[in-house]
Amino acid sequence: MTPDELREGWTPHRIGLRIIVLPEVASTNRAALDMAADEGADGLAVLADYQSNGRGRLGRAWNSPRGASVLLSVLLLSDDSDEALRDDNGAIPSQASGDARVQQDVGAELAGSSIGGRLTLVAAVASCQAIRRTTTVTPVIKWPNDLLVANRKLGGILTESSSLPNGLRAWVVGIGINCLQHAGHFSPELGETATSLELEASHPIDRTAVARELLRALNEWLSHSVWLDHDALRTAWQMYAQPIGQRIRVRCNGQEYTGRTLAIEPHGGLIVQCDNGGQKWFDPMTTTLL
């Protein structure tokens, strides 16, 4: 795939103004962050055919055969403060969401949440939109960052950030989507839990078309303030996400919790009614669903 092919049929306003396609890289996230100080870095998209040191959340490895996946990282620059989260009216979006009655201790935890969770939600929604536009596959979002089909993992998202000397913060959102893998491409331990668009779709998969639509969807979300509109993002997320109200088990900061999900709050955190009483907010950057 080439930058011109990836821009075919649409006009980037933020995401995709600059596109770099590499045959091989250690990590597209790392490559994007390394270019954060470059002029015009905001909206940079880095894609690769192969990652030699691809990473998932919490230090997990992300492996993919050469040329089989969409491996994309997009870079955004923001003020390194709460100002980056303000909406068009200058207000920070409400910390509580839906009808959930979030207790005071939950609200205190929310004060420390970051833009990273919201970007993870946007990336998940954009990935689902791109897949639906280009294939017959309808993925499901497993909070906070997995894309599933028939309970098998199709893709994942890794959001990271770095503070820059000029008072800005660089955010990078890495997205990996399995496109052309066959069953034999997955290791024995992943054979029962992973899948690809090629395995799930009723027609051949065009990897370039999936990447193009993913860039376009991210551009649609992140070029405008709609991604700061919690109701709009939550509505879009719920179209694809596993239903709220499910029983879950999570690990956060070395502890395990069980309970029932209540809501997704503005920065992507999950609010859970815990079995041991009370409601707790879970940071998408540090929490794993078990």
C-alpha cells in the first residue's frame, strides 16, 4: 500500500495529512512518537507491513505475519493539561455518565483520568466502522481495547503518550487488525482465541481498503470536536460494544474485582457495581478484563 492509495477517494483534514508506510519497523507506535517533534507531526499516520517488536497492552507481544495485518499508529498533539479535554463551550465533559449513580470516591478517581481512554474508545469505534464499510464482518468491542468476532480476537488498540519539551503532549494510538491470516498463521496457544477478516468474511479481503477506511474514520472523528461529545461517542461505542450490564471480572493495580458493568464514562473508564459493595471506576489504561 502507498500513501496515495490510502488517500484515494477522501480528503484528510487532520489524520492522514502525512502518511508514512514502512516495509518493516520495530513498533509503529514507537516510530510515530519518535517523530512527534517534527513540524506538522499532528495527525501523522505510520503504517507497516511488519513489526519486529509489536506490543499490546500491559507489555504483551503483538505478532503478525508480514503483510497480513493493518498495523497503524496515528499521532496527535495536545496541550499537556486538562485544556485538551475541553469541549467547544470551554467546559470539561461531565465525569458521570448515563444513569449511573457514581459515588464520591469514584468521582475522585475520575479526576486523574486522561485523554488516553477516550482515544481508545474512538479508535475502537473507527475500527468497527472501517471493517463494516469494507467487509461483511461485524466486530464487537470488548472494553477497553479488543475487537472480537464470535468471541475470537480480531484486533487490538494500544494508546500511549509522551510529554514534549514545548508544553505539548504527544498521544499515539496504535491499531492492529488481523486481515489475511489463515488458521495456520496463529500459534497453537492462539488457535482457539484469534481470528482474521479473511477467516470470517464471505469474500476476499482488501487490506489496503481496510486501512484506507480506518484512516478516513479516524479523520472523521478526530478532525472535529465530535469526539469530545460524550453522548455522541458513547452512542457510537454502544452500537458495537458488548452490552452494558454484563457480569465481569477485572484486574487493576494487582487486585481482582467482580461485578456488573454500569456505564462508560467520558474518558473511556468503566464504572462497575462491585460484588463487595459500592461502585468503582476502572482506568482503561491499567485495567484488564479476565
